[in-house]
Amino acid sequence: MKGGIAINKKVRFNKDDELEAIRARLKKLRKNAGYTQSKMGDILGVSAQTVSGYENGAIIPGPEVLLCYTEAFQVDSNYLLEGIEESAENESLTLRKNEKELILAYRRIPDWKKDLIMSICLDRPYTGDTEK
């Protein structure tokens, strides 16, 4: 089928940018871990040839396979699908009650007071006006 997906025994696709990027990330994860395609196949419960198909674009890995990759390499699905890497800034935090109260109070005060508080907390000079 020209320009689309043809379904035979295995699903095949034309290499568009998104699928090519996913394929490259799957291969990169495997290689960075030092796994052969055979070892990766053992982890996924598929043959080395199927892993090769995932990596060369001949086979589109299904959701179950992608989930196995996320679990095997401890990566977020956003990384596999979109290349978005998890950062320390994106990690969720568990806040204590007093911390939540401080955040809520901070959100209610005027911006100039926020600037003053940030200068104190981050030990940086306060350059704003004190009256607004």
C-alpha cells in the first residue's frame, strides 16, 4: 500500500519521522544497556529477528512491547513516544501540610512581596520596590 500501512503477517510502515524517532530510541536504549538483540528478545518475549524489525522499521511495536521497554529501561513512555526526557524538575514532590500552606499563602500575596520573599529564600539581592 503506497504511503500508508500494509498489514500482512506483521505490520509494516513507511518510515515517517515519528516512527523513525521511536525506532532510534528503542535501539539506543538497548545498545546503551549493552544488550544484544537476542538478549532484548528474551526480555520482551520475542525473537531477535522481531527486535531487529522494531529497530529497522519493518515492524511497529505494539503498546505491550513499548510498556516492556519502559519497564526494562526505567524510562517514561513520553521518552519512547516523543523523546521527552524526565528531569528532576518534572518529578512530583510530596509536600508536607505546612509547605502546602506556604505555597497557597505565597500565591495570594502581591508580586512585589513575592520578589522580596524569593530574594530572602534564594539569598539574592532584592532590587524591587517595597511599596506598590
